[in-house]
Amino acid sequence: MLELDTAPLRVEQRGGLGLLTLDAPKSLNALSLETIRALDAALRRWADDPQVACVLLQSSSDKAFCAGGDVRGLRAACLAHDGPAPNASALQFFGEEYRLDHRIHTYTKPIVVWGGGIVMGGGVGLLAGASHRVVSETSRVAMPEVGIGLFPDVGGSWFLRRMPGRVGLFLGLTGAAMNAHDALFTGLADHFVRQASREPLIAALSALRWSADAVENHALADEALRPFETEADSLLPPSPVRTHYDTLQALTAAPRLRDVVAAITGYDGDSAWLQRAAQSLAAGSPTSVALVGELWQRTRHLSLADVFRLELIVALQCCARGDFAEGVRALLIDKDGRPRWTPATLDALTPAWIDAHFAAPWTTHPLADL
């Protein structure tokens, strides 16, 4: 077994399996630039290594796979930045994170991601593009960026758009949490396995006689997962998304975003899950809510690479304005839960304000080569 310590990422090789373990449990594996670079370096190295046939990405903790990006550090960099030029720290972080996520989406060899526990924001970005996305009875998956003045990035404009009906629009606007069954139903996960079966699965993948052909290895990974799925069937929880699918369609049916928002926030039914979603939307940044709606329209026919390129522009423009720093302050710094959004309401937003978030601050796009 080859083992390299690249804190906060453990990099190992067990037979033909390359094993990547996020190891920053105190922060719920919040992605730092260091971790992003270590992940990308390992994937680039193993892409051409004939000794590695499959990659598995996991967390060292059952509590969380990854709770998102290091937004505390990013907020500090945004507050320290002064001037009209793009924030170099934000550009570096988002640019390299999106490049990593795009690599996962387009990787030739099978990538198995163990999405147990909390999977949010940047963690969903790592999960979404993998060839074999595993969730367990402990999985809690969400893109809650509207609550911190951002938007569902890391390819969210791609994978939310590909969920059934307008489920992705609802999830993007509300940041509603999904369980494992929801993730399977929406196409964000492929396999349901018991959390207790993680180590046996890794052992099974490590012992496989892998092929030299990547296509065959994808099939081998499927076969290895199948018995673990069968024994987990009885643990699959009910799916709120599937149960309330018709309601979600009705709530998001209006052609104007403000009417969709009014319908969701005005929900008066008995579902606690829908009630929480409505409350989250009502408390979110009006600018972020508008950006979710705008991206839903603008990315409809874009390629994966073009989605990442557009999201990079919008992310940097969010960092250049106040809602992101304010949202992180209210949620994670002062923890008062009372963000002061600017503008404070959807009605106060202007088309010029939203359009400014889509203005590229450069001549040549940093992700032009994707």
C-alpha cells in the first residue's frame, strides 16, 4: 500500500484503488484551497497511472463528507480586497475549485464518491460529477447558498437543471435538504449503501482484478456495489422530494420569479419539510434568489464547461458585493441569524444590478481551456 500524507487530505493506493480521504473533521471537511489543489494533483497523477484503475473519495468521519467551501477564509479575503480588479484570492479559489469539479465530471476512470453524512455546497460539487455516487442512510445533501448571499455554484446550474421537472429550481431557491432517497430520485446519486458498509466496500474494491480498459472498470465498480445495495434496501428513507413532487411543480409553475417566490413562501400546508424550505427562502438574500432564477434561464442550453465559466463570473461578482460577507457573518461569525441584505427585497432589485453579476471582469476567461 502506497500512502502519502497531504493534510488535510490522505492519499493512498490499495491495489488498483486510489483512495482519497478528506481529513479535516473539525471543519466538517470545509474545502480549503490547499485541499482543492491536493485533490486535483492526485487525480491528475492517477489519470495516467496504469497501476490505478479506480478512485474512491471519502471522508475520515461519518458525520460529514464535506460541508462546503471554506467560506470563512473566503469572506476574509473579500473584506481585505480593495479596488475594481477581480479579487485574486476569490478567483484563485473558485477557479481551481471549478477546474477540479470539471475534472471529476470528465474523468475517464471510475470515481466512487462516498457521500455519507453532511454533503453541502462544495461537497455536492465533488459528488455530482463522479461516475459512482454513493449515499447512505446518514446522507444530508443541500445547496443552501441563498442563505449566505451566494448561489448554488460548483456546477449547480448544470445538475439542478437536470433534475426532474422544476425540482432543481425549488432546491436552488430554498436550499432544502435532501436525504439519500431524494438524491437518488433527483439523479444526484446512483447507489444507496449502508454507512456501516463503507470499509467492506473499500476492501472489495481494493481486491478487484481491474482491467486495463476504463469502460470495463466502470462495469466492475457497478458489480462491486450491487450486493451492498441489496443489503441496504430496507434502510432507504421516504423521499420528501418524490412525495411532494406535484406540489413542487405547482409552486414553481409561474413564469415570473417573484410569483414563484410568493407561492413557495406562502405555503400553508402540513409538510414540515416544505415549511422549512419556505422559511429558508424567505430569509435568503434577495440578490441570491434572483441569481438562481436568472441562472435557471441562462444556462438552459449551455455545455458543462460553459456553465462553470459563467458560474465563475457570477461568483466573483458576488464576492465583490456585500451580501456574501454579510451572510457568512450572520451564519458563521456572529451567528446572530440576522443578515442585513442589500438590496433588502426582491422588489428593490433592478435589472442593471442583476446584469452586473454576469459582467466578465476580464478579456480572456481563466477557464477558457476547459
